[in-house]
Amino acid sequence: MAEIATLARPYAKAVFELAKSHARLGPWGDMLALLSAVASQPLVEQLLESPEIPEPDKGRRLSALCGEALDDRGRALVDLLARNKRLALIGEINAQFEELKAQEERVLDVEVVSAFPLTDAQAALLREALARRYAREVNMTSRVDPALVGGAVIRAGDTVVDGSLRGRLARLAETLQRA
């Protein structure tokens, strides 16, 4: 996995810089998301992994599947990836591009998993606190997991805060086992 991320990083950064310099972060995000979705389809994955099909043909077929949703530069990216035998990196390039885009736009995606549904007031307070802490606009999603028993788990970027009762009980059990 780390190798894929390492190989994809220069492509993601180059696309990000190109998109940023032409004020086209949104359209590039859309193209990469589409390429990633199409490339992850089982039949397309088979096509891209086939040793019998030349790499340039794979690139042309992938571009054709995306149709007019890809502009000339999007097709050029697919062609470059095909020539370098890197079409398998499209999903990771998309993920890294989206991270760079979120950093540029100063938006933080936060997921809150709680034992019970958050009230509107709780969600607003949490969103405000996270916005202050990270100095970014917060895009928050929440879901309920009754297995947490109580409390919540918050994932904000690379940070995970486990304030769930299940997490506390697990830490207590671990401490007791050491003693």
C-alpha cells in the first residue's frame, strides 16, 4: 500500500499544481473521481490488468469509457499513465488529489460515529470546536454505531479521538491485564 501511495504521489501533485494554476480544481476533481470509479469496475479492472492488451490501448479504452467527461488534459493524463504502466494508480492519485484539494480549500472532512444520533445542537457545537481547533471549515458526517455503548469516535483527517465507552472499557481492560 505504501508503495502505491509513493508511486501515485508525483502524479497527484503534478495534477494538483496544474489544476490549481488554471483554477480548475473542481473539474479535475470530477475527472479523477470518474476515472477512479470507472477503473474500479470489475470488467475494467480485468482490462487494465490484462497482459495481452498493450498499455496504450488500455489507456485509449479507458478514455473512451469516460467519454466527453474527460477534457484533452484528462485524456493526456490517462495516456501518460498508460505509457508509464501506471493506470492501476488512478484510485490513489484521485485520493491524494482530493487530500491536496481539501488542504488548499481549507476544508476538513470529519466523521463522527456515535452510540446515539447527535442532536443538531451537539453537531453544531462539535463542528465549531473542530473548526477552531484545526482552523478550517469542517465538513462533518455522522453515523450511529450502537456497539460503541456510549460516547463517540471522531475521525478528523489523520487524527482519531476515541471517546466511546467501548474504547474506554478496552483501555481499562488492557491496563488491568498489565497489572
